[in-house]
Amino acid sequence: MERKNIKENVILIGSKPFLAYLKSINTLFRRKKLKEIELIARGRNIQKAVDLAESSRNKFCHDLYIECSKVEIGTETFMSKEEPTKEISVSTINIFLKIN
């Protein structure tokens, strides 16, 4: 995914340490005063996105009364770099966190 078209309230979950994403969630809600953020992950990072949503709701930012307002799951399909004729499917998740 390219970063240039990503909105301010979106966090792309990847290979950074777990705590870095928790700090980003905290910054967007507390300093930027956003009311809703979106966590986007795909493939093996889906588990990290779910863990981040739950950790921010129940432990790290519990005083903000964050709720999971919506979850979207899907599949992205693209062509393999190694085999240009082979199509690859990857699961995706979008988790929307909102201050209640």
C-alpha cells in the first residue's frame, strides 16, 4: 500500500513493534483529538491489529472509553512477483475504533 493517499486517522499495521502502534493510537486520540481511527492490516498482521484494538480499549487507553464501532474483513488479490501468471489472495481487516 502506498502511504501518500492514506488519511490522517488511518494506521497501517505492519512490522513495527507493538508499542509503536499503541503510541500512535494514543497520539491520534489524545493529541490530535480525533474521534475515530481505522486500523488496517492484512495477512499475518491481522492478529496484531486485533490485539492492538483490544489492548487500546481495555488497557492502554481505557480512560477514553474506546469502542470498536465497525469491523470489515475482505480479501485482496494481486499478481505474484515471482510468477507473473499466478494470482495471490491475502485476507484483510479494517477495525474502526471510536471514542464513546
